[in-house]
Amino acid sequence: MNIDGKPWRTIWLEPDGHAGLDAIGVIDQTLLPHQFTTRTLRSCDEAAEAIRSMVVRGAPLIGVTGAYGLMLALQADPSDAALAVAFEQLNATRPTAINLRWALERVRARVQPLPPEQRAEAAKAEAAAIAEEDVAMGEAIGGHGLQLFQELAAARPPERRGEPLNVLTHCNAGWLATVDWGTALAPIYKAHRAGLKVHVWVDETRPRNQGASLTAWELGREGVPHTVIVDNAGGHLMQHGEVDAVIVGSDRTTRSGDVCNKIGTYLKALAARDNGVPFYVALPGSTIDWAISDGLAEIPIEARSAEEVTYIQGQLVGAASAGAIARVRLTPEASDAFNPAFDVTPARLVTALITERGVTPASEEGLSRLYGVAADPASAAAVPG
Ligand code: MRU
């Protein structure tokens, strides 16, 4: 993606590294949209902390950061014991998105059979491959989603054909959540670049406001018309014919097509179903957990700090402190808060899954056909690479 004319990815190898070892560059997403700042990660500890504190976030991006984190760990100590400790440390940072474990397992499988002195280089190659594949998957998802959007636009009554396609999205599943392109936003970028008029309703996405802060920011950089709405506005807009489609990402997709995404996604799916609005979920294959079938029972839901609910972060306005980023308290000091970060939308509420391999019904049969995995729990180990 471009920022002020310069192409950026969300994660990169710093050309000069540090102290003869590699270092990883990332965009600090905790400061957007007010400050565009990059950070350098020099150790596995720093990579783990960047994931935990959401300097980097979004299922695919935390996977790639985890992979590079293992590389940093192995550059410091390539032993079996260090590999095991780093794997557990990184894997424990965020529990819901399966991409993290998937990427860590890929790197571990590549390096474990090697002699220690070859491990760091192999981890670097594997992490880079995961990053490149992520970009390719996002772009492919964009292409498949663009076709769907073109069909939706063409199916509108003649009097509405000149209007933009109104698409609602929740959280941030754009290029900031991946290495580039994004998942749910990739079709929007493809549509915008292809000249299909699109307007995006951006759910603010309390409590961390990934929609208001990140999605709005990246859509703005790309020149895509958009409007930020409070999380509770979507149902009202759907009732009044203001939403042509909902599209969201996924942090974990079961083999049966249940999807787990940012808290509040389920309510959007319910409203979409009640109003006959198509509800699409865009995801790369790295988000599918072939080992589970029942999203509600089997996906661990991350509970984040209550302070994300009781405080809000923003930029101060007014002469004295203009520009400074500050946290302010929202709730009475004595009130408890609870902060589940994700929810599960059952497959029955999903119109279709948009993957890098094409569009499919949200079902075990559909996913199995697309990925060449037998629709049988016993074969769950046969996960495509
Ligand atoms: O808590 P976050 O910001 O990491 O949550 C991100 C999301 O919920 C995204 O929608 C999801 O990771 C899919 S991104 C391609």
C-alpha cells in the first residue's frame, strides 16, 4: 500500500540489522491514526511484546511477526531448548488467531531437523516465505471479492446502478492487519482501483477502535470514500437499505465454516440475515483451523484488559496540548468491565467465504473441496501447506 506516494508493508527486515544480527521493522499501530511511527524489534522478547501490546495486530500479521520472532530467538540461541521456549513464549501472546500458531509451527517444522548452526538462516527464509505468501493471498482474495462486488453492483435495480456499492466492515482487516492488501479490505481496494464505485461504512469497533483508527486511516490513504459509524448503527443502516454487503475478516475459521472475528461481528451477521444483506467473510487458508469443527465450543476467546473498556485513547485538541495522544477514563472508578475480544459467527449466518482459492459456501464440504482436504475429522492432520 502507499503512504504519501511511498509503498509500505507492515513488517520488514531492517537492512542494517543490529550488532551483526537481524532486526525487524514494523509500523506502531497503537499510535495511528495520529502518529505514523515505526519500531525496530531486535529480540524474541521484543517481538512477543509487540504482539501482546498490539503494536502489531490482525491475525495474518501476528503470524508473520511470530515467525520473525522465532528467527530472532534462533539467532541468539539455536538450541532445541531455546526453540521450545521461544515457541511457547510467542504462541502465548494472543490465543484466538490461529495464524500465529500456524506460522510458528511452520518455522519450527522447517528448522527442527537441521543442525543448530543452520537454523537461524532457515527460519529467516521460512518467515520471509510466509510474508510473501500472505501478500499473494491477500491480493488473490481481493480479486475473488472484486468479482462478487461486480455481480452485486450489476444486480441492483437500474435506478441504483450509478450509486456506489455500500459495504460495511467491522474492525480492521486491511493491509495493516496483514503484510499488505488485507483480507476484507482487499476486494474494496481492488474495486476502487478498477473504477467500481464503493463507499465503506466503517464500524468504530470498540473498545480499541480498530475501525475508527486503522480502517478509516488506511482507506483514507488509498482515497476510498468511507464513513465511520458507531458500532450500533449497522442494523439501522441495513433496515434502511443503506448496506449492500457486509465483509469482515476472520481470526480463526473452523473446518465447518464457523468464523471467529472481532467482538461484535456476530451481531452484524444477525442484522444482515434479518435484512437480507449478504454477509461475507474474507480469509486466507492460514486462518483455517482444520482440527476443530464447533467454533463456539472450541475456539478460545481472548479476554483483554478491562482498562481497554474503562479508558479510551485519542488525540488532544485545543491550543495547549494540541497533537498529544492521551488516555481518558470513561467509566465510574468503581464499575467493573469485561472485555472479550472476539466472538463466533456460526457458518449458517455466513453467505460465503472469500479465500485466496476462490469463493465457497461456509461449510466443511465447501472448504474441503477448495483446499483438497477430505471432509472427515480423521483426516484433520492433512492440512494443506
Ligand atoms: O484484535 P485485533 O485487532 O488483532 O483483531 C483483528 C481482527 O479481528 C481482524 O478482523 C482479523 O484479524 C482478520 S484480519 C485480516
